[in-house]
Amino acid sequence: MFSYSNWSVLTVNFLVVLYLALGGVTLSAVLHLAGARWRYEIRFLASSLFALFPLAFVLLVVLLVNADATFPWVKMAHEHKLAVSSWDGFTFLAWREIIGMLLAMTIHWVFIKRQAVSERSPEDAARFHSIACWVPYVYVLYGTMVAWDFEMFMVPGWQSGIFGMQEFISFFGMFLSFLVIWIYYLNSRNRLVNPVKPFVYNYLAQMMLAFTLLWIYTYYAQYLILWYGNIPEERDRINWMQNGDYTVIWWAVIALKMVIPFSSLAMPFVRHNINATMAVATCIIIGTIFERYYWIAGANGGVGAYPYIAAIIVSAVVAIIGFFLVRMRLHSTQLVKG
């Protein structure tokens, strides 16, 4: 019914929603463990993105129910009646993804509940600290599994030891960029009960620079190994993305996630200028979406049309649903006025 290039838009939307939900609690936990005092400015706001988990779960179910459209290798196995071991098969993939998300949701929910009462007593503070220690592990391990299942293994037999790290670093940089724009939007419209102080933008911009550097390192490390290893079954996928139908967005990612963020955020005056910071944040968000799309859609031999209509319609619907979910969460926790 839908071409793979169009259906891949839904996969990208699922990943974006999922990592926004994961990122809020993860940032709150990391800032707590690091003893960052500015965490009090954003911890409840950031963790309110937990409200996106139900949407992510629904998208996951849709993708799994339509496995032939989501995973090229599943469609290939059905059409050619190929025997696939239970370990490598779709059934095990579906169960581990469902269980993994439910486990991540549970740990994040416990974190939020304990964070709300963490200052009530020393015992509550200790219980909160204990669950906070688990959150980064969940982000890394669950994020790695998602990266493998929904991107790396789209091409059977293709693998990279650094792929999971490269993806969750990329998405965390996107989350920080989204957080900057979101906070500014709420602040500028006087929507927050307790407005976030301006100095937070600079701290978030510094983290954006740090994750830009991490992304450049992991991106280049992966590319260098695959390119110079010159093993056809590994390098072919890079060639599909770099020289195939998606070559434009391949090079756009280099500019949007490497050249522009690094050259801009390295300058202190950019980090202290919220308009400049938001411009860079917008580049990072767009670059991340492009990056995830060519890894997923490009797995089909690098062949496919640009899904302009699907991108607009699907992304708009997902964004509207996500907006209302988060809005309800903000009202229920009395973080916004009205």
C-alpha cells in the first residue's frame, strides 16, 4: 500500500517521539547525579515529556503490526519463504521491543514519582537517588537495542560496533535542542508558573556543543572504519546513502549537525544569544531527522523517492497528538498557567 520510503517516515517519527520521552527523565537524572544545581530550573519540565510514552507505544505497535512494511528483511523472508532462526526472527524482536519499552516506562515513572517527593525526607532522597542511578543505564541499553532493531539490522548481516552509541548520542543532542526551543517558547509567552532563568540557555548550549563533539567523534569513527575496511557488505550501505537517491540529505546532515553547530556553539557570544542558540538548535533537529531517515530508508539499496507529502501529514499528526499529551501533563502537574 505504502512505499518503503513513505513508511520510513513513520519509523522516524516513532524514534523522535521515543527519544524525546526518554531524554527528559534522562537529563533530569544525569543532572541530579552530577550535582548540577541548575537542575531545579528544568527537572520537572523536562521530565514532563514522559507524557509522550503512550504515543511512542502506539507507534511501536503500528510498526510491528505492519512488519512487512517496516522491516525489509521480514518482507523478503515472507516472499522467498526463507527460514529464520528464532533468535534472529521477528517474533523475538517484537517481544523484546514491547517488553523493553514497558520496562523503560516503568523505571521512568518511578523516577518521576520519587523526584516529586525527593526533598520530603532523607529516606525519600536516598530512594530517589537509587532510581536515578538506573536511568542512564536504561537510556544506553534500551537505546542501543532500538538502534539495532530499527536501523542497524534493516540490512541483514550489516553491523557496526559503535552504531548504538552513535544513535543515542545523536538523539540526545536533538533532545537538548528541542528543550532550548521549548523552554524559550514557554518563557516568552509567560506560560510557566516558575519561569526558567535565562542562564539556563547557556548551560544547555554548552551541552549541545558537547554532544555535537561526541556525535562528530562517533560519526567519523564509524565512517572511517567502514570506509577504509572496504568490506563490500559493510561499505555498500554507506555507498547507498552517500551516492544514492538520498545523497542531498546525506550532505545536509554534515552541514546541519557538524559544520554549523560546531562553528557556532564554539563561540561564547552564540551560546549567550538565545536567538542564535535556537537557530543552531533548529539545524540540529532537522539534521537528526534527516540522519535517521537516510539510515532507515537508505537500507533499501539507497533507492526511493523523497516522501514530501508523507513527511508533512504524518509528522503533523504525530506532532499534534504529542502536543496535547504534553500539554495535559503540564496542566496536571501545574507547571503552566491556566
